[in-house]
Amino acid sequence: MTRQRFERLVGEAIRTIPPEFRDRLRNLAIVVEDEPSPDLLEEMEIEPPDTLFGLYQGTPLTERGWDFGNSLPDRITLFQFPIEDASEGDADVVVTIGETLIHELGHYFGLSDEEIEAIEDRYWRDHGREAGEP
């Protein structure tokens, strides 16, 4: 799949995430890279065949003080090749991207793992997937 087509699917996926997330995004860049580097996987203690679909880098909203500002945008990186490999067709790519964005946005908003999982479960139900499917 071309990068341009994948990025169009990212746009579709952004429209599927809950509005309470979408409407509160500020100073956040969503970028696409081919795949996570071996160094990143090692740093995160992820061993093949496992990989990453996405990564949040920044300061969660819950950790920002009154003096936080004048900083580069936080960043969510989506890794195209692992997402494509785990998906069957464009519709599945959109859902996989949506799931990944919800997870990474959970980190941006400073949510607990339990809160993120609950939101992911609702997303899966709304998009015809059962929780726990790849």
C-alpha cells in the first residue's frame, strides 16, 4: 500500500475515534513511519515476532503544570507496515489504526490502562470486532 493511501486511511480512522478524544486534541502531531526501529523495539523490550503499531511521545496532559508551554507538539507515530501486516483489507486497516490511536491518545490524556481498555472495548463493539482480536 502506498503511503498516500495509508495516510488517507489514517484520516478515516481519526473520524472513527470517540469525539471526546478527537475534540480535545491540542498541539499533537500524528505521523506515519514504515516500522519501528530495532533500537526502539529493544528499548521497549519488545522481541520478535511482537512489534509496535504506534507510539506516544510527549508529556501527558495530567502531568503538565501551569508553566507548561512553548514546547514542540506531542507525537503519535503510527507504524504502517506492522498495521498492514495485521490487517485484512482497507476496512480492517482503519479499525487497527483507530484502535492504535485510542490506545496512544489514552497515554496523551494520562488515562490508566484500565480506562484505555474500557474505551478500546467500546470502540471494538462499535466497529464490529470482539475485544482481544488482533
